[in-house]
Amino acid sequence: MIILEFKAYGKFSQYQGIDEAIRTVKFIRNSCIRLWMDNKGIGKYDLSKYSKILAKEFPFANKLNSTARQAAAERAWSSISRFFENCKKKVSGKKGYPRFQKRCRSVEYKQSGWKLSPDQKSITFSDKKGIGKLKLKGTWELWRFDKKQIKRVRIVKRADGYYVQFCVSVDIKEDLEPSRTTIGLDVGLKDFYTDSNGHPEPNPRFYRKGEKRLKFYQRRVSRKKKGSSNRKKAINRLGRQHLKISRQREEHAKRLARCVVRSNDLVAYEDLRVKNLVKNHCLAKSINDAGWYQFRKWLEHFGKKFSRVTVAVNPAYTSQNCSECGEVVKKSLSTRTHICKCGCELDRDHNAAINILKRALGTVGHTGTWIIDPNASGDLTSTVLGSGQVQQVGSLSEESPRL
């Protein structure tokens, strides 16, 4: 599955119709959550039936396409099922009890309720919300795919406008020649990562660089009168600045992960619990700015796409153990050089990256000369993506077939 995104253009009345559809989705989703709270034993299909009942009771819900109502009920069930899974796994802390959604930014259609134009440059939504025909602007080529391959169509509202996303069912795997190389990565705050060859990748620090502009726009918001149109404009400008920074961070992680995976047969990285690391209030801003979660997500995605092996290893004592003799050399975070009695003197992160690679090779079971398996699918990750992370991944296939 891949997701292709296009910028949508229309009239102001059409944008109002999209906003109304999004509010209806939020209403159906919250109503399904309330039904589940009030009645024990409610299942996925009961929520889907309830969305049909809501359409009969409320005229504004009946104007929304039936598949969009079903997708809204599925959103409610996904939050419920996630809560049950966390309870079964005995996840420490809060289990993620389903809550009512205050803000919703998208409406999703299945394989009906929309129609693409023959030139693939516009899309028409046929429900009674008044969305109508929207022009599409983007670089992806939809004509390459059959309509049956498009499983979902989603309209997303962002600070800089509206976007249409197409979820396409297609095989994204590509065959590459073996590179006969392996690499271990140690992520950090000083450098984005340091590999087992001693190469440090600089940390771009997008949030730190844009923080001055963010503070400027935040002051403009605080000076405006609450509820005024000027305040709404200021909030939108602030949101666009945040959106720019998040896009920069995501694109950086994507391009870097793709380059690393294509260049190596095996990529080893730390199985970090980012959710626990950000509890340190002194480092939380820098950790979130680094984007370790996005980098790991794209590493595992491109590992599957290019049939490369990606291994997440336990990071315990990788910085303390000597990569030459295995002796424990205790050091604080401020100590940036590893010096051992055996004569090994390396940068702290370089030493850790070598230890990470050694653990990964031990996990995979290869010692000495590396031999790549041509049938490897890249799914040898030691942990499930998202366990202990800040957020869950909806889909690993979020890039175009050109990447």
C-alpha cells in the first residue's frame, strides 16, 4: 500500500462542505464511543450498524456518504481495539482508554462516493455535503493505477489548505544488488547519528532554528482578541510555521533512511523507548526535535521495500562497554571520548555504534563474512514498531513508488 497526496483547490463554499463533512465524521465517531461505553459487548459490526441508525435520526449525518460513515465507525473501533490490546499486553502506565475527539482533520471515503476525471486532474465527491469537484495538483501519476487499486480516498485539512490522499494497493518491493556491507547506528543529540564506520551525520535541529519565528507568531496570537477573525488568522499563520518544521523533519528522516538502507545489507539501530526518554524535561525538546521515531519508521519501511535486514537491538551499556575487549568503562553523558585500558580510544558514539552492530550480527546469527539472503524480507526487527514510542504508525507505505 502506498499513499499519494495531492493539493486540492476549490471554492469557499466547497471548503465549507469539507468542514461540515469533517464535523459529521467527528460526531459519528464520538457517538460510537458513547455507545460502546454505555453497552458492554459492543463489537465492530455493531458500531457499523449504529452509523446507519445515526443517518436515519440526523439529517446532517444522512448527507454524508455511507462509506464515510462506516469509516468513521471504524475509527472508533480502532481506538477501542487498541485499548484492549494494551490491556492484554499489560502495558505499563495508561492503557489509552478511548476518549471523545475534540478536533478532527479528515474525512475518509472507501471505493464509492467519489469519481476521478478522465485526465486524473480532478475528483468529484457525490454526497450531499456540497464538496463537488476539486482540482488536484501534484507530481504523482494516478493514471498508472487502476481504479480498483485505490482502496481509500481521504480529504485532510491542514493549516495551509486541503489535501486529497489516495491509498493505493500496489507491490512496492524493489530488488537491489547486495552491497556486502553492514552498519550500526547510534543516534544522539550532538549528531543525528554516528555509524560504526565513524561517520557522524549532523543534526539539523529544525525546531531550534525555527523557534525564533514560532515565538514571534505566538506573541501575535496572544495579542489578538479571543474569538476575532484576526486571532484566527494569527493562529493559522502559527500553524503553518509548525507544519513547515514538521515537514522538514519528516523529509530529512525519509531521505536519510532511504540512503542508509540502500547502501547496506544490514542496518542495526537502537531499540529506544522514546516515550520514556522525553520524560526528562531537560532533554525532551531536543529529543523530539531530533525525530528519532520518524527515522526508525522509515528505516523499517525501506528495509521491507528493498529487502534489506533492519535489526533493533537493546541499547543497554552500548556506550559503556568497550568495542575492542568488552570491558565496562563507566562514563557520564558529558564524557564524549571512550578510553579503555586495552588502548582503545574512540568517540563515545562511534564506540556505541560498533557495539550495536555486533549485537545485531549476533541476533541475526551471522559471524565472520556477511552473506545476504536474497529472499530476506527485511522483517527481522526485534520489536514491534510503535511499542513504547510516542505514536503508532498507521501505514508504513507512505511514499510514492518513485522513492
